[in-house]
Amino acid sequence: MRSQYIKTFIICFLLVPAFGFAQHTPVQKPAIIPQPSEIEWKEDIFTLPERAVVCYNSGAENAAAWMQKLLKNTYTESFTMPGEDCVGFSIHIKEELKESLGEEGYQLKITHNTVFISAAAEAGLFYGIQTFRQMLPSGIEQNRLTEEIRIPQVEITDHPRFAWRGSMLDISRSFFGMDYLKKHLDRMALYKMNRLHLHLTDDQGWRIEIKSKPKLTEIGGQGAVKNGRSGFLTQEDYKELQKYAEARNITIIPEIDMPGHIYAALRAYPELNCDSLTNIKPDMATPPELFHGYEVGWSKLCLEKPEVYDFVSEVMAELSEITTGKYIHIGGDEIDDERYEEFVVKADSIVRENGKTVIGWEEVTQAPVHSDFISQRWNGKTQSVVDTRIIESICTRFYFDHANVPGQENTNNWCQERGVSLKDAYNFENENPNVIGVEAPVWTELVTSDDIADNRLWPRTIAAAEVGWTVSEAKDFNAFLQRLGQHGQRLDNLDINYFRSPSVEWNSENEEGVFSDFMPEEIRIIKIENGK
């Protein structure tokens, strides 16, 4: 042990000359999103050194690895090692911070020669690193930075307002595969979001492999909305995706929508239908036809059949077994059936028996579900008979498949004709003590490519991230717009096809290459017209 401390001292001593000492030359204050709880900028600066030690204590090993990965995109040569308060980067778990900061809060202090990050748990350290990441030039997202990096010294104490800071992507109407989902997780992590809700099943497609019911993906996975993509996640894909998310402190929430929005399953297993298909009204499609339309609320399981509950039990048992998070979403929206309440109470019980916490759209709370149930509020019209925890996804604020600005083409407008603006999302407030957080859905009837998904998700997802993290008293929309504008180049470098909100003064022109839209013939015409 003594030799380890001697080694730490020697390395730290050797690295001291590599650091720039405090200078008074002003540098621009970085734009941090979400806005931290407490932030105090200092007059002096920290200069990123050519060599640095990343010291960590027990429990902070992964955070040290994240920091070293970040530094690899700079000119800094870094080393990781166990130790306390080394010159360079000092990353430590301090359990005593849990009472004041919880498991996701952190302290970040930058002096003239050291970056200190402390937290009660690994998640807090990870978020502290994301804040430091935003202090570095945006080129860090793509390239190895070779020019000197100077950052204002600062002290930050930060923790989230809500435990639930979510994004939802509907991959059932149009499929999005592993590459896009991983990119989305990376982008969410930068802005400290911690829940990815995947809408896995609907009338158009079934997107998760259930080995006891192979036809769900063999047949149900073939469909997609018009111009959309078909496909599905294998169980190995799903496990890999969860592991990738967990490394970024994000929990995957799978949704199997039932008893409605279920036509893809009815195609795969026709025995789930009623006689004469009375459960499919109006007849938008009938098995074995595919359904490529946009309409909702026309298909449902035949709730008078006992075998429907055998199906639900098998699917939920298998999904629960491969889901590492503690949540399963059962959908439950937009359905009219005299047996509806009976069904959702049984479905709730089945999922709980498999050791998971149940989430459903707000309509489910018309039934006496268990008190642990979490209601996802999307229209605010349901008369609940139970007092539950609430995730706010109110469509006038958080349905990001709607237009960014009035009149945007190929967007939904059924909830709010003018769309859902950046300001709509940012200015959301709800003081209901049952609210545990916010989540912004993107439904994919009209979102049929990666670029379109980017356009709908970003930058409004950044607004939702700040709503979920920052207390009301620290929020200011105009200040947010200024900070957001400074993230334009970073979003470009992350290869996000974001909507360039006209209310934002972006620090990026999003310029094309030097030969973009160039035609040599145009030059010849100009020469002739000028008599040259």
C-alpha cells in the first residue's frame, strides 16, 4: 500500500510542470445543459495539460475509464490509477454526499491544475464527466484536439429535479435498429437523460423476439407503416442494447401495447381473435393482410377468450426474464371494451408476479390497479380511481412527432394544430407531488428514417432534458436559447440532423462541403455574360 502511494506521488510530481498555472486572460464560459443547480465561475483558468493522471477510489473505476476515453480525443496523454487527490483528474466516490445529492448528483471543482469530480454513486460521477465534456471544444465529439484547451475554473454542485428523465421512440410503426438506438443513447447521456422507453408493438409491427411465440417476429415483424421499415430486435440485440444503456446510466423500458394496438400479434396468432373477427372493427385489415396505415383504436385482443391470458403470461414472463431494468410498460391506451378494466388489472398482476414494476398509459388508472403502478399521462383527461406515481408526457408539451414550428410538413398535428414548439416543451411545469419525471415520445407514423427522427427529437429533447433536471427557479427560456445556440457545432459533430429552430442563434452554419451544389456550367455562363 505504501509503495502505491509513493508511486502516485512520483507520477503526480512529474506531471506538475505540464500544467498551465492560473492566468487572467479571459475565456468564454461554456454553455452547460441542463443548467446546474449551483455554479460559480472563477476568474482564473485551467489549461488542459499534455500529461495527466486520472486518480480514482473504489467504485470509481468506470468513471475513470470514461474520463480517460474523453481525454484520448485531446492532446493529453493520460494514465489511470488508484489514488487520492492527484494533480490532474481526481474522481472519487464519497458516500456521505448521498444525503444531499442523491445517487445522480455530483460536485465538480476545477482549480488551476486539477479537475475534481465527487459523487455518492457511479451515476453522479458519470454526469459530472458529461458536464466537463460540455466544457471542452465541440470538436471533441469527432476529432483529436491538438490546440491548447483552456477552461474557466469553476465550482459546481448539481443534482436532478426528477428521477425520471425520458425519451420514447416508437419502433413498431417504423423500425429503428441497433445502430440508431445506440446513437440515441449516446446523445441522451450527454444531456443526462436516464430512461429510454421503446414502444415495441403495435398494429403495424412486433419488434421484440419472444422465443416461445416465434411467429410474433416471423410474421408480426414483417409489417411497417407506409414508407416505413420492418424488422425486429433479437433477444441478443435487446440484451446488448440494455448493457450499452446501463453503461450510460440509462434504463430501457420495453412496452408491449395491449389489449389494443395489437394487430401485428393477431396476424401471427389468429387464435387471439374473436369468432368472425368481431375484435377488429372497423376492418382496417384482416389476417393475414399487413397493415400499413396510420389509424388507431381498431384492433384488440378477444378478451372473452381465456387463452388470451395465457398469451399475455407467456410473453410477459419471457420479456421480464430478459429485461434487466425493473419496469415493463403494458400500454393500455385507446381501447373501448366492457372487459377492459378486468384485463388491465390481470395484466398488471401478471407483470408484478414476474418481479417488475408496471407502467401504462393514463387510461389504465380507470381500473383499480396496484398502488405501485406508474401512470404515463398523455392527455390529462382520465378520471383515475387510484392514486399513482405519474410520468408527464402530456401531448401538447412533449409529443415530438408533432411539428417543430407551425406548418412543418409530414408531421402530426392531432393534439395541437400548431405543433409542439421548443418553448412549449421548455416551459412545462407541474407541481403535483406524484410526478416522478417527464418523458417525450416520438411516434413514427410519419417518422420513417434516421434523419427524420433526428429532426423531430432534436433540439426539443434537450429542452425536455433541462425540464427533467433543473428546478423551476433556475430555468429561464431566453438564457436556455443562448446556451442551446452554443451547442450547434456539438450537435453537428455528433452527426445529428437537428431542426434548426429559428428562435435560436446557432453557433453553426451547418455548411456543406466546398463543392456542394457546384456545377461547372454555371461558371462558363458567367464568363460569357461578362464578355470574358
